[in-house]
Amino acid sequence: MVLGLVIVGIASGVTTALFGFGGGFVAVPVLVWAEVALGDDAARVAVATSSVLMVVGALVATASTSRDVVAELRGSGPLLVLLGLGGVAGAVAARFAAGPVIAWGFLVYLVLTIASTLVRPGFLQVADGPVRPLRSWVGLPIGTVAAFLGVGGSVLTVPVMRRAGHRMSTATALANPLTLAVAVPAAIVFLLVLGGRPMGAGTGFVGAVDLRAAGALLLGSLPVIVYLRRRGPHIPDAVHARCYVGLLVVVALAMAASLVWGL
């Protein structure tokens, strides 16, 4: 299982660097399958573990991003604060929610996001005109949903930034510091405040976080993130957007398979 998680971590590193999501988004379906022996706690452990992955992955990706790009978040303090508050709220809710609610909520959210990117204008083809800043109030619902489902803020912020006029390269790069604002408080909740070690968990758990699984995933992802953030390929904007949607579809299918496997 460890080797499999390292390989998944490599894939997670690619998606984190090129598409702004990976730590939780790619890992949650795999962790739900890997932790299936924990029964209904599997989804909660997957979300808790993914919060740690998101913190480390988003931190490394942000540190490897051009300062000029990160500077576009200057003046976004209220947005970042609300993202953090949402991260706390979502983590607390996930601590007490039934595992199947989290797992099926993850899948339903992905399906709705895929439909939105395909049907609503402004994602596959960026709108002309000046780039508009994200409204601060969106931070609270984005942070709450991201932490509760373990999808990472990027799955919510990239479509919003895209419709605000950002090119995919900028939207996916900025998704990492925004994810960091959500993931840090969420991880603290899962690790320290409301850990809730699941029944039947073996060694290597801190609260609901499986540190061994997290370590294997990070071992695969971190070198890839650093390399691609510094020397990543140039992807045409329209192709970048379509690949993003394609990855959403792949992860949705993977999550559906994990849920069926666990039945």
C-alpha cells in the first residue's frame, strides 16, 4: 500500500503544481479506499489526512511560485481570514458528520462542479475585460465546504477566479496560497482540537490523521511540486481549462469507485 500511495503522491504533485489542486482532492478517493477497514470512519480519516497534505503541498507550491503572481493577493486579508474561519467550521463539522455523508458529499460536489464548468460561461473560455478581485464574503462558504469535504480550496477558487477574468496559469497558482489559508486551521482542528482517533486505528495516527499515509503521499508529491512550479511546461489557456475539467471527471470516477468498493 505504501508504494501505491507514493505513486498517487506523484500524481498529486503534478496536479498541485499544474492545476492548483492535489493534496486533498486527489488523495481523498484513494485514502477512502486505503482506509476501508475503518468502516464509516474511513471518509473522516481521509479528509483529516488530506488537510495535512494540503498544508504541506500548498506551502511548498506557494514558496515555489513567482512573487509577482503571489503579489496579486495583496489586499486580500479579509478573504484569507474568512477562508480560515471556514476551514475551522468545516473541520469541526467533518469531525461529527457521518462518514458516508462526507464521502457522498465529495462526489456530489464534484459532479456539480463539472456541470458548472461545462454549462456556465466564463470557465472554458475566459471572459474579456479587466480582472475582478474575489469578493471577501466568498471565503467563508469556500473554506467551510473545502475543509468539510477535503477537496481543498482550489477546487472552489479556481472556477471563481476564472470567471473573474484570470488566466488558468494565474488562477491555479493563486489557488495554492488560498488553499493554505483553509488547510492550516482545518489541520489544527483535526490534529489537536477534535482529533477523534477512530476505533480500530493502528499505530501512526494522531487524532484522525494517518501520518504514515500522509508521509507516503508527501514523499511522492513534494519533489514533483518543486520541479514543476519552477520548470513546468507552458500550457495554452484553453487546453489548460479543458484538462482541469478532465481531471475533475477522473477524480469523480475514482471517488465513485472507492464508494462502490467500500459497499
